[in-house]
Amino acid sequence: MAAAPLAGDESLDDRVPFLARLESEDRSALLSLGRQLVFTPRMVLLRQSEPSSHVLIVTHGWTKVTASAANGYEALLALRGPGDIVGEAAALTGRPRSATVTALEPVRTVAVVREHFNDFLARSPAVSFALLGLTSDRTRAADRRRLEFASMSVRERFAALLLDLARTNGHRTEEGTELSVPLSKQELAGSVGASREMVQRLLKELRERGVVLTGRRTMVLLRMDVLRRIAGGEPPVNWDLRD
């Protein structure tokens, strides 16, 4: 939205949701196979390590996709919203779910039983190719993000994350660009491979510099230009941005 694409982010194909990739006839046919499920904020839609019995197609609201390591560290992998599909990898492979999906706000979905979903893909080559394209785009975007983050400091990664959230989940207000999804400090930390304390310190610094405005699970980005400079490794003059 408000943020300009970062270097190496010329293609935003991974942000095109699954339903938007389908012809209207295929879209209607797929949705007719399932039943509607409704989730309230913070409810778990799918849980990591559980067996797969169905896929979910999000029709309203936003969710977060997280994965937990054996030591308890939780990483934010992605945000999925209207038109997105979740749980498809486990449904295709028959393996346990690799991540947990949680509602960030009221969410409506259509649940399609795994067998019905796989049968539909077998009968619909166009839908299968659309799903393959989505998987490829998501993998490519994740690889690109890992490559970019490997060369960045925590502070640069955090600025890049805020820009990315502004582009995908931000909306304009009189003050600036407000992030539409309510993410905790722990969730933000998990997305950039940092500690909660580090993210808290970075947010404090950005607040004091007039770059962001935060509330309880709310954030408004006031100075996108400053965030771009930090993400690009060019902190504003006279800033002490050492970790």
C-alpha cells in the first residue's frame, strides 16, 4: 500500500490470493464443496503437528501462520487473509500440519474435506496449476526474504517488516499508515528472528523519534521515509542506531 517495494521485491505475485487466481466457475465449484466455519479472534483454525483432515479457504478476516521450535520459540511465518487457502500442504502430502493458523480478528472460512479437495484438483487441471503457481510464488518470496534478511541487522529487518506489513495490511489515516493486523511484540520478534526485548527497544526508539505511534496491539507508521532508510542500511544523520 503506502510503502514502496523493497529491493528485490519487484514481483508481488505471492500476495495474489488463491481464489483470485481461479476462474469464477472454478471458484464457485470449489467453495460449493465445503461448509462455512466461523472463528473469533485468537481462536486456532489449524494446529501444528495435528493430522490433516481438511483445507480452509479464508473468505473474511485475517489470520497469522506461526511455527514453534522444540525450545518453545515461535516464529511468525505469514499472514493470510480473504481469498487465501491454508492447510493445503498437509492435505496434499498427508503429513501432519507444519504450522498453526490463528485468527487475528473475526474470521470466516470454507472448510473442504481433504478427500474432496484432492478429488477436485484431480478433475480440475487449471485449479491444480493455480495452486502450484501459488506454492511456487510463496516459496520464491520466502527464499528472497531469507536472502535479504541474512545481510541485514535486526534493526534493518524490523524496519523492512514494518514496510512489508504496511504494503500488505496497512490503510491510510490522517496520522499515517495504520497496520490492520493486531500483532504482539512477540509475534513481531518471531518474524525477524529477534527477542521480544529487542523489538520492544526498537519500538521505543522509533516512538521517541516520531517514526511510529503504538497502542495496545495497534501501530501507525508516521515516517515511511525513515523506515525505508533504515531498511536500506542508511540511517538518518545523527541517529545512533547501533545494536
